[in-house]
Amino acid sequence: MINAIQAFGVIMKKKTVLILTIILIALVASAVLAGCNKSVTVTFELPVDASTGLDGKNIYTTITQDKDTQLEFPAKPISDIQGLEFDGWYDSAGNRVEELTLTKDVTLYGKWKKVEHTITYDLQGGGAMLPNEVNPSKYAAMDGVESFYSPVCTMNGYQFAGWYDKDGKQWTSVLPYTNIDLELIAEWQPVTYKISYYNASGLSVANDNPYTYNITQEVQFKDIAKKGYVFLGWHDSDEGGNKVESIAKGTTGDIKLYARWQIITYSISYDLNGGRYDGEVNNPTTYDVETEVIIEKPVRDNYTFTGWKDLVSGEVYYDSIKEITGDKQLVAQWTPTEYSLIFDLGEGGYYKEGESNPDSYNAFESVTFVNPVRDGYTFGGLKDYETGEIVTGIPEGESRERAFVAVWIEA
């Protein structure tokens, strides 16, 4: 009996060990199977603004994959802000993640970068950039370029005119959010130089020579004209120097030109035309435009001098010639001298309607007086104030001022 019980005990112990073993195996297998089928979660976050940092909290997407598999990245994000593009995914340490074997849950952080464009420069062999003035070879689209440096021109007679693209548009800066690559070409233009003219005032006609030129031009200078002068040409100095007739192509620099003149001397001849000079008179026989010529007036009995008439121009001058030109053939002009006549008709005296005596006469005419009338009186003649004679007129050849008074006899 005891043996039977002992044998039963042994059998039960073996069964218990077997059951425990089976349970343990089942638990291990279950754990192994559970470990093989575990998944991980990957969270993708983006910056909340346009910064390029990693401090974003904006969840882009979340995905779940099996553990120990290669991460399948979501579609590349696109920024709502112009000028930014996606730069990639980074871990919390700031390392760029381009591939990843998933062993645990993880968060990756997106990063933005500014879109950049290239800029190339073509100086066309005409200049060089200063060492401390270097233009950018690329630019961020959202920032643009505030300005460009100008190259130093190495071509004589030319200057920098600006940066242009192949379509002829000038670029002095690049506005923000300009999204193109640029090929900028340096444009060069001839320098404009001044031409200054001296001793050229008081011209007969305006100086129509050019006042500017550049290295590509050939200039031929024209003569100018000035009243009373002969033009001797343009010179490069006020005195002496060289005569300048043209500017050759390839010339540079401002130019000063001086007009040179020779004053013209004109002749004067005189015809007194019956007149004379009382005493010695030396009227000039030559003159020029800068000289005022004083001419003495001649005299002539019973004539009044009215001027000098130039037989060439027809102009009449009285006692001087000033600021005129040309040879002069002067002829004295005369008019008979007029002598005054004064008639005192007395109280109540008058002339009949339509009648009167002249108020002057000359030596080359005779005058017959008209008799005045007076109511209640008989006219007794005209008495000369100076001689007391009663006269009826003035004979030809008289040449003095005369005054007369009417004589009345009461009727």
C-alpha cells in the first residue's frame, strides 16, 4: 500500500513538472510571438513659423510601422511661405535623418531653408571689381539683394552704365521674393566730355559748335562771326598755343577753346558839300568797331547842318560813329536856315479868314506880307522893330531874325 502511494506520488510530481514545463514554454512562446509583432510610432513635427530652427510643435503627420523596419518618410512638406523650401527631417540632437531603422517610438523635426538663386556677372572685358566690393554669387529669394557694387572701368573714355540682363532690363537691386537665377551683364557707355568756348561773346550769330563729345565721335569745328572782326580760328590757349580745327576719334577729356580775333580797320572819307571848317579840324580817316569816332560838324552860310550821310549804306550820322562797321563815304547834309518872323498886330488886330503871315523864312526866298485888319482903324503898315521902317515884305538874301508891329490909324 505504501509502495502504491509512493508510486502515485512520483507519478503526480512528474505530471506537475510536465504541466509547469508546458505552461512555461507557452508563456515564453507567447512572449516571443508578442515581441515579434510589436509596432512603433513616428511623429513628424514642423516649425510653427518661417524660422529654420527645430523648435516647432506643429505636428505634420504621425505614422505607425513595425519595429525593426526601415522608416518610410511621408511626402515632402511644402511651405505656405514663398521663398522657403523643405530642408529635411532631423532628430532631437539636430542630426539630419535620411534613413532610420525603427526600434522605438521617435519624433522627427522638419526644417525649412531659404530658396537660393545664382547670380553670374559678365564684365565684358571692360572693368574689374575692387577686392572689398564683391557682389553676391547667390541670393535668398525671400530676402533679395539690396544693391550691387559697380565695377571699376578699365577702358579709357568709358564709364559703367549699369547691370543689365540679356533682355535689356537694368538691375540695381533684387526685390524680395524674386525667384529667378540672374545673368547680369555690365554695360559700358562713353563718357561725355565738355567743350567750353571763350572769347566768343557778342557774336553776329549763335555759336552752333557742339558743347559735348565722347571718345567715339569726330568733331569738326565751325568758324564763328563777330561784327567788326576777322575770325582767326579756335586755339587751345588764350595766347599762343595751337590752332584747333577738329577733335579726332579716341580723344578724351574736357576741352577749352579760345576764339582769336583780328579787329578790322575801316576808312572814312568826307565831302563837305559846300560847307567849310573855321579853323583846323582833324577828323579821323579810319576807325574800328571798338572806337567811338567824334566828327566835327562843318558850317555853311545860311544853311543848317543836318548830318553826315554815308553814300554806301544811306545811314545818316550827326557827330559820331559808334559800334558800326564798313568803309564810310560821308557827305555833309544841309538845309536852308530858317529865321523867325514875329508880327505884333496890336489890340484888336487880326487876319482875314484864310490869310496869315509866315512865322519864318530863309535867305533863298522872298516874302510878301499880308496886311492885317482892325475894326474902326485903317492899316498903316508893318514897322520893323529894329529899324523903324515900314516894310511890305522881305527880299531874297535877307538872313536875320525879324520882328514887326502893325501901325493903326483911327478912322
